[in-house]
Amino acid sequence: MANLVISARCNMACPYCFASEYLDGQSGNIPGHASPYIDLETFEDRLDFLDRSNIDEIRLIGGEPSLHPRFPEIIQRAVKRGKRILIFTHGLLTESALTSLEVLPPERVTVLVNMNASRSGDEPSQKEETHRRKTLLRLGGRVQLGFTIFQPDFELDFLIPLMVETGCQKSVRLGIAQPSLNGRNRYLHPKQYISVGRRLADWAERAGRLGIWMGFDCGFVRCMFSESDLERLNKAGAGIAYRCNPILDIDLKDKALHCFPLGDKFQTDLKLTLTAGELRAILEDKAKPYRRAGIYKECTICSYKQNGECMGGCLAAAIRRFQLAKININI
Amino acid sequence: MKNRIYFCPAGVEWVKNTDGILVINRNQSQSYLLMGLESAVWSWMSLSYTYPRLVGMLSELEGISRQEAGQKLKRLLEAWRVIDILEVRETSHG
């Protein structure tokens, strides 16, 4: 799999955004690149790359992908190549973007709407919520809800009536806000994970009774859940995973990134001869020495990490624990 | 008389974990786990302790003479140089 950046611009200001540092989403400026949007010729090259890598799904990311001025044409081109489409969006879609997506059958497209994206950098405004609700109503079962946890007292209950009213998928994809390497964004500190784990189990129990499924993005760790929390999550059928195996991000400058938080540290050129799997292997090799560590100092002796059940949390968070060696000793 | 200065090349990073200190040479994609005495010495060196002070602390910790501690420390530094987490340069000292 591979995520394709088609727009470096974003018109939100989410405090937890770990891509803004790499993309400069507010201005859309990319040093050494003329436009904040992918041109159609390059997009065709990306489609070739997916074909060569035997990837049937196209995953469009940003910035905000729907801000691309030729978004409907991009969708059409992906459809013509027979790709299944996955879009990561803030959900405040323009009329033309909505129209281009609502004509597609739900089995051909998933629109993953981040439900706590906002312009103010705090909670979404009433206006934003109204706009997002309109998107959900129009796209119905094509929409899966997403939520990024960046503070321990997060609230998910508002998602339940939305699912019922709008006909979107009865599932939520949850992400933990992770730090970019310089830690300028807001993120959930590993010390806060246990309280988040308990809250998630509480919510999964309530949502599960209503047939709502909850899935985990990368960065969750096994030790954030007690045995009883885990039992409740399993009973609710939650998609539990403790992984950090990010999907390749391909940016506008023909670079393949390990992931946005580690974009500056681990990247490689998008060579035309290589497949996504081969690029992933190159990037994993660069990151490999750090994999021994985890987000906690105890991760290295943890049986869950040793037996592969848990990867020790987000690699970017683990790497932030490292310090540059400054040894200088005169004998 | 010549001095030997041991220093970390660019790209060496480290982190303290429960089982020891993990040292990484990013340029060579290698990692090393320093445990026990090695871990203690690396920590002291990272605090910029001088060589005489390091020798004194090692002597205390191990219950050995200063001379033995000095030899032990030099062996350790050389071992770290061989695996490229340290480099050495020699300077003339008047």
C-alpha cells in the first residue's frame, strides 16, 4: 500500500497535525516545488507506480486532498484505472468534490472523515460541524468516521447519533496523536495512555451494544489496557492492534517517506524502477536500529514486545527519547 | 607527548532503557546494547566527566586500583572505537 499526497495545502489548523511541519499546509509552500498540488501528469505516474506495485487501492492524502483544484478529475482518472479509492479528509468538502464522490458506488470508495479537524485549532465550530454533517448525509455509507485522540479527556459520544442519522458506516477509526520529531504539535504523552485505554474500553462497551465497531490506527500499545479493559474491548469486537508499520507516503517532490512524523529522518527517492514493497524495505532498513527501543524505557524487557504482540508504540515517539551522543574525553 | 581524544562521530545517538543503554550509529544502521559496567561508563562520559574522574569512579565501583581502572577504561574505549560508536584523534601536547 501507499498513500499519495495530492495537495500540500490544508485549510484546517489541527493542533495535533504531524504533517504540517513537513508540508507547511497552511501556506501550501513546499521548498523547491512550484505548486502545492500534484499535476495530472505526475498523478498518472503515481498510478503507474501503483500498477507496477500490484496495488489496487489508491489512498489520497494531503494536506487536504479535496482542495486540489482538479479533484474530480483525479478521482475520475483513478476510477478509469480500476482503483478502489480511499480518501483521508477533514470532511468539509466542496460541492464539486462531493458530486465526484457520491456518484461512485460505496464499494469503490471510502471517505475517511477526521471528525475532530478544525480551523480554530480547538474544537470544531458549529459551522464546521454542520458542513461535515452535510458531507456525511450526502456520502452515507461511503464514509467511515475517524477521530484523533490528542488529550486524555476526549469525547466520542457525539459520533453515535451521527452514524444513526447520516447512514455512514457504523465504525470508527481511532488514532493516537503522535509527535513529529521536534514535538511542536500536540500529542498524547505516553504517560497518558493508560487513562485513554480505560476510556476507550468504556466507550467500546457502549458502542458495541449498538453494533458500532472501533478500529485502532498505529501507535497503540498493549500495556495501555488492563486485562479487564482488554476483555471489554474484545467483547465489543474492537479491531485491536499494537502496531507501528506505517504505510508509505509519497510526497509531491517524488520522495517516499517512512511516515510524516519521520519524513525528514527516513526518506528515499521514488525511483521509477522500484515497487512500493521495495521502497518500504529500504525505509524499514533505515529505521531498523531504532526498533529495539519503544516509547517506554521498559519496552526493551517487555514480553509483549519480545513476542511481537506489541511493537512498542509509535517509532517517532520512541526516537524522540534518543539523544545525540556528545562524548569527548581527553586521555 | 601525545593526547588521545575519544569522541562520538556524527550520527551516534543513545537512549537509556531498563535493560541498559541502546547506542545507535545511524550512518551504519547498527545498534549496540551496553549493559552493566559499560552502561555506567557511557552515562558518566555523557556527563562530561574528565578522564581522571572516570578512572577514580571506575576504581571505586569495581574495587580495583586506579592503574587497573585506567587500563580497563582504555580497553573499553578502544572496543567502542572498533564498533564505530567512538572515534579517536591524537593531538600533540606540549
